[in-house]
Amino acid sequence: MIRSTLGASAISVASFGMAHAQDLVLGMPNWPSGVATSHILKQVIETNFGLDVELQSGTNPIIFEAMDAGSMHVHPEVWMPNQQNLHDTYVQDRGSVVMNDNPVQAVQGMCVTKYTADTYGITSIEDLTDPEKTAIFDTDGDGTPQVWIGAPGWASTVIERIRAKSYGYDAVMDLEEYDGTVAWGALGAAVEANEPWIGFCYEPHFIFVAYDLVYLEEPAHDPATWTIVQPTDDPQWLEKSQASTAWKGATLHLHYAAEVKENHPDVAALFDAYEMPAETLSTMGLELSLNDVDPEDFATQWIADNEELVFEWLTN
């Protein structure tokens, strides 16, 4: 049985000696599937390699900088091309971080509930420039409709602000940034009350399992229409940027510190073999966010239910 195989692996590794505190520090980004994945990797590594693993929360730049410095060792879910600048700096230029080559395919863009699309006829990104149509999103009664473009610190939030400027709806709507859990709570409340909702969406994500959502129609991605300058690179980033077509298809990749290959080559092999089905990431978010499952408990049960996949990570 796989269960006994995994157990035997843990015993054989442990026989080589006691592990020291904080052999590895796994970065834990602030979204549900990232939290769940970090806990899963922690338990798999501790059980099968006899190492002491710590989880540490951090934003994308902080985790990448820490992997470069050797104080963190993993980012479980890096969105590309959202984090292209970090990837280019630490993977391509500095060589201090390694990217796993088993991506999860992803989609992102502005979306509304199907109720909003069907009831109010908001189906296109162009509809957001029509004050008569967007008036339904004036939730605080100040005369200006609001749209959630993402959480502070997300690279996608910067790009959605650029896209709003490029399409022109920043002139008629307040672009709001706040934590994703608040946005998803507002989404749930809107669905419950049959009220309109609009915001930035990405999948895999539990909201597409829990709710009926549709992306707004927009022109297909054209790289010639995308020029993205990050705020960290130029104070005039917004004026110098444009993005007037849809996002290019995204991918999610585990990234890890290159030093893991030297210090823990068996763990590096695990990171290289790691892959996660997209639908599983959505389920993780559903359980942690809506069903309030403790991430450690979720990880324990998930590993027990997916021993064959974990075994592939360990032996591939």
C-alpha cells in the first residue's frame, strides 16, 4: 500500500539523524489555495524527509526576496505573467530561484454574477464606460459606482488599474482595492440578496465552484496593446502603461530557492515533480474560505485522500 510506503520513507530518512529546527521555511501567500498548498507541502516534507518545516506568511515580493537571501525556500503558487518581473529578476537574472515546470492553467479578468449579466445587461467591458449601466454598482450612494480591482500588493491589481485607464472606465467608476476575503464575502452577500456584483476574478478559485459567474467580454489578448510598467520601476508607471485587450492566459508555478538543490536534493526533486490539478485548488479555497476548515486539518485529510499523487511527487 502507498500509505505504508510513505511511512517507510519517513522512517528511513529519520534513521540518518535528527533534523534541526527550521530546516526549511515555506512562504505562505495570502490566498486560500496558497495557504492550503503550503500546509500540504509542510506535512509531506516533515513526514517523508524528517525535516522541521516552518510556514511564514508574506507577499510575493517578500517571499521572492527571502528565497534569494536563503531565509525562505518556497513560493507554492506564483502567477505568471503577473509576477514576471520577480521571475525575471530572481530566476533568469540572479539564478537564485528555480521554477517548477508543471504549471496549472489559469484565467483572469473582470467578471460579474450571471444574475448581474442577465438582469442588467452588463456583459462587456465596454459596458463599464456607460454611467447609466454602471449606476447599479453605486453601493454607498455617493453617486459614483465602485468596482473591486483586487487586493493591495497583487500584481494583477496594478494591471487592472492600467486596464481600467486603457478602457476608460476609471473615469466613471471608483477603483477599489481591499483584501480578497472581504470581496468574496461581499460577493456571497450579493448572491444571497439577488443584488448586482462586479469585480476582478481569477480561476482556479472557489468562487467559480460556489457561484455562477461570467467574465466580461473584451477583445482577445494582443501583446502589442500591452505595455506594463510597475510602480516600483517608475513613478509615472500608470501614464506609461497600457493594456487595452484581455489578459493572456496565465499559469501557476511553484518556485523554490536554488540552494535547496544543494542542501536538500531529495526535497528539490519533490518540488520539481510537484503538480496540482486546477480543480483541486478551487476545492481548497472552498473548504478554507466558505466551510471554515482549518488549513492544517485540510492538509492532513487531503494527503490521506490523495496518496497516489503524493507518491508521484516523492518518486518521480
